[in-house]
Amino acid sequence: GWSFPYHWCMKTCVSDTYFLQSKFMFQYVTMQIKWICPTAPTRPVAFLGGFPCTSWSDVGEITENAPDDLEGLDASAAHIASLLSAEPPDVKLGIGGFNMGAATALYSAICQTVGRFANGNPYPINLSAIVGLSGWLPCSSTLRSWIEAASPEAQLHAARLPILLCHGLADDVVAYELGEKSVEALTSLGFQNLTFRSYEGLGHYTLPEETKEVCKWLTTTLELEGTPSNP
């Protein structure tokens, strides 16, 4: 079977403990996935009134037109890419996350597509899968110009990259509508291999139905051997 790390970038300002207790990683039956779970740096976050917390970038507000911390997003995406760069060259790589981890994963997808970070530095790795739970697409207002200015291969990269996004209809932290708009933006940018799942009554947390969907999607998308267990 395949042997690859699936880098699960899931650090949030809310409750990673709950996310770990969902037993997602432990109930996924496979020796084929290596999970790398980094901790985001501690920084003041404007959304929390400047209160320091673990966060992949600064967030003033979680809305479609909110200003984005491109410097922070670049730093986080570069840190994750550096971790994955240490893996063997024949290994499939993926990034996923919850809340801001999902935003960082989607930002990384854009960086890979255009081949660079916002600061112009080259993006160093190839990604085989992206998963985002209860997240959003950051800097969506500037991404179209990135794609249009990129090489013709960028559209091919976008069309081929598998993405799974899941969102609860009752999410009171990252509004479900923002998740929908992120899907629309990604689709318009050429990300055609995108799956979007919504969950009635789900707030800003995970539930067994959602984690089971992620397991099934990974098994199919990455051609893993065997089947996932029931969370």
C-alpha cells in the first residue's frame, strides 16, 4: 500500500483538545498515514481583542472581505511546507485543518497552484490532498489576480488537486455562508476536484458523521488499502 504522511494542521484558538478527543486519528485504520500535528505559534489575535493565543496568523474578523495577514499566512504555510519537505520524495503529501488550520490549508493550496508564496518565494512541495473543516478561504479578494498571473500550468494544478471541505450549518464562529462563498471562490479559480459537505445542526466542532466522511474521502482519494473504521 501507499506510505505517505498526511499533515493535519489543526491548531486553533478554540479547542484542539476536543478535536483530538474525537479520536479521528486513532480510529482511522491504516498504517499508511503519518500524522504530523504542529502547534501554531502564540501571538496577539485582533479577533480576540489582542489576547495572545496559538494562531497560524492574525485575524481581525472572520468575514469575506476582512483584511488578511499575508505575512502571517506566508510564515505559517512556509513552516508547514518545511515540515513536509523532510519527508521522502516518493511520499504523497497533504494538508488539512480545523478553523484557522483549514484556512492555512487552503492558502497552501493556492500557493502550490501558483508556485509561490505572497512574498514571492517559491512553494517547495507538491500536495496530493487538502481537507478543511469549519474554515474559510483567506485573501479571496486577491487570489484571482494570483491565478491569472501564474503560468498556464497553474490551472492544471488547480483542477487536479483534490479538496474536501466540511461545514456545519449551525457554525456560530465561522459562518456557514462563508464556507459556501469559499467553495464558490475556489471553483471560480479553477479548483474543479472539490467536494463540499454540510451538516445540519453542527456548530463549530466535529461529529462522528463528519470524521467518517473525511476517512472515506481520504481512502478513496489517496487510494489507500482497506476501509476506514466507524468513528
